[in-house]
Amino acid sequence: MTEKTVLNATHRALGARMVDFGGWDMPINYGSQIEEHHAVRQDAGMFDVSHMTVVDLHGERTREFLRHLLANNVDKLKAQGKALYSCMLDEQGGVIDDLIVYFFDDRHFRLVVNAATRAKDLAWIEQQAKAFGVEVKERPDFSMIAVQGPNARDKVIGLLHEVDRERIRKLGKFVAAAAQGPHGMPLFIARTGYTGEDGFEIIVPEEHAVALWEALLAAGVKPAGLGARDTLRLEAGMNLYGQDMDETVSPWEANLGWTISLDEGRDFIGRKVLEAQKAAGVKRVMVGLVLDEKGVLRHGQKVLTANGEGEILSGSFAPTLNKAVAFARIPAGEPGEVRVDIRGREVPVRVVKYPFVRDGKPCEGI
Amino acid sequence: MSEIPGDLKFLKSHEWARAEDNGNVRVGISDHAQGQLGDVVYVELPEIGASVQVGHGVATVESVKAASDIYTPVSGEIVEVNEALADSPETINEDAYGEGWLFVVKPSDRAELGELLDADAYAEQLENEDH
């Protein structure tokens, strides 16, 4: 049974091409995913991300619980509304999911986790929460719209109640706050995203989602599908769960070391294994690849290096760069002249540091 | 979806063939196929003079989403390829049955054209795929 977001009919009326994504019937594009990609890089685009799972955590020991559950340290969250990106690991240090956690107060935090991993995430969180007496409450009553691009914030702010505008304009990166939207609808606005552009991710009660979408459309925000979302996040150097990492992969091998907080005395799930891996040194590393020739790098293609074979994780044509880029996991060490096997043809590629694109511009050396 | 031109013949794999007045056969992909592929970003075309066999892959159309092998609907010799696609592959999305053509074959056996689906049969195949 395919699930539908409350915006499903709206997408269809806009001429969206729909696909199954993790059990959800979602728009892949509304005509051209490349045009949608450029709209986000140059102006403002919006994505229906209501398929993502919102989970509220309540209880006296919620902060203590999250110190244990997450590999990043929630003690970094001190001000109300502050957000943190983290991995949730299993006992073997494999990645169950990546997520964003928002701080309301010490008895209330909010998680936003991936759609495709919803069932296993909820089961894992509930299992771990018992010992801390924390209540785990899914919030299917919320929809979520991501508005992204250099003009995204202005367009959203223009729709807010006047008393909220200045406060939301001043919202720092990775901070969220409540505000009143069109017709007084209650919004939870976070200055976060998955595109490498500035913008907001807005959580809205389901019954107001269509009205918010229509208001954004009228304000000149261009609908964008999952196709553009994928090329935007790849250019921005952001991992996709299930493609770039999963339970079989250590965060050290997925360039997620920056999210691992090995702070003194905090016993989080997976920590022992992670420390052992770090001490032993990792065998595989995740790198960026650029193909300067014609052709497209794609998931699953073989990568040939001086130290043996690796493979492409996420790969695509990158519309901002007009050439193909990819993430690859390859054996650690100096890789030498690297080639990718594209349908039997060995094509030279460059190993680069990513992100490939930031704030609308190609990064240096790409 | 745009109308399927009545003078075209089709392979089940969504390539179209147009018999031209000089006896050659122009080949492209259907409007349905370009819609399925999404934005085309790169096209690999055969060499002029290459000898091709019906049903064999002779070209590749790559979209952002996927790479797709293109089969020739007739055997023969490649006499023309659409060089303009190198700079503007999106022409395939914009005009699949016209400016977005891929290559022209000088057929060695015109009887092969009779094996292809006509426009109505192809439209029916698309109907069935939708259900």
C-alpha cells in the first residue's frame, strides 16, 4: 500500500511525474528536474518532504536519553530551537539512520528521521527509550515543506504575520522557531536544508499544508521534485542514507566523523566499536569524484585505484557544474590514477574534496 | 502526452523509425520514452559508416536518472548522426519526434520495417504499460 502526503493531489494538478520513494507516492519532477535544480540554486524552490518522520520525545530524562542514543552530543544544544545533525548507531557502530534533533526544553526534543527507515527507527528508539522513561510520539499530523534557495527566506518571511517577520529574519543557521503563517496557521520554521543553499524547512499541521504550498507558489517559489533534491544534495556534499551509508558502514568510512562526539565520559550506543575502529585506522574512505569527460557517474559503478577497487555510492550529472560528480568509497591510502568503469569503458576521474557546490557556486578545484 | 505521428513505426523498446523519400530510415526515441527518462544530458551516437544489426544497441541516451541503450529498428549502414545533440541533448526532451532524432540508417533489408509496430499498435502498448 503506497502512502500519500496531503499534497499528493496538488502535485498531480501541477503535472508532477510521480514515483514510489520508500513506500511513498512522491513527485520526481514537475517537467524538468534540471530547471528545478537551477531554480533552487538561483532563486527559490520548494519540496514536499512530508514523507519524513517527525518524532517528539517527552520526559524528565529526555536529554540524558539522547546523550545515549545519538553519536553527536545533544549537550551542544543549549538555546531553545537549536538543531543538531547526528547519526543514530547500533551496538556495532553501524548507521541506523541520520537525523536532525531539535531542542525545545529539557523535557521535550524533536527528531526528524528518514521516511524509508521509519519503522526500524521507531522500533529502535522505543526500545532504547524504555530505560529512560521517555515517551516516543510520532507526529503524522504534521506535513513538512522545504523552501530553499538564495531568495527562499525572503519569500517565506513575506508570508508571515508582521510581528514574526523580524524575529524569523534573524534566525541563525540550524535554529528553529515558531511563527504564524498565512491565515494565522502555526508554523515551526527551521533554518536548515538539504541543498547547500540557504532556506527553511517548515513543519506545518497537515490541514494547513495545501494552503501554505499555494501561498508559496503565489509568492513565486517553484515546486521541485525528488530528482532535483537528489542532485542538489549531491552537489552540496550531503550523504543520502541507504546509498552513502547504512548499518554495514562505519561513520568514519562515510565522512561523518565530524558528527561523532567522543567527549569524555559519555556512553553512547556504538561508542566502543567506533573508538576501536579509530585506533586501528579505517580501511576505506569516502571521496568525491569529478568526471571531466562526457558521461555520467552512477551508483554501483566500479572505481579502480592503486590500492584496489572501490565503488560509486551516489553519482549523477551535476546541473550546476554541467558534468558528472560522485561520492565513492575506496581503499584508504594514496589512490594514484583513478578510473571508473562506465559500461565496460575505463574513464579517468579526478579525486576531489567536496562539497562540489556551495551557495550557488562551484567550489574551488571542482 | 503529444500525439504519436502516424507515419512512424516503433520497436517495443520505444525507438521510432521514419522511412524517408530517399529510402533511408531516420531513428529516434518516442515522446513517452523521453518522458520516462527525464532530462537528457548526454548522447553517445554511432560512427558514420558503421554497419548495424537490427535489435542491437547502437547508441546510448543518458538522462540525469539513467543510461538507456538505443536499439536500431533496421539493419544497414549509419549514414547520418544528429551532431547537434552533443551541445543540446535536451532537444530530445523538447522534440522527440522531430529535431531530437538520433541517426539515419541506409537499410540493407527494407522488409524489416514491416516487423515494427505501427503508431496504433505502439499507442496500445503504452496503454497496457500504464495498467
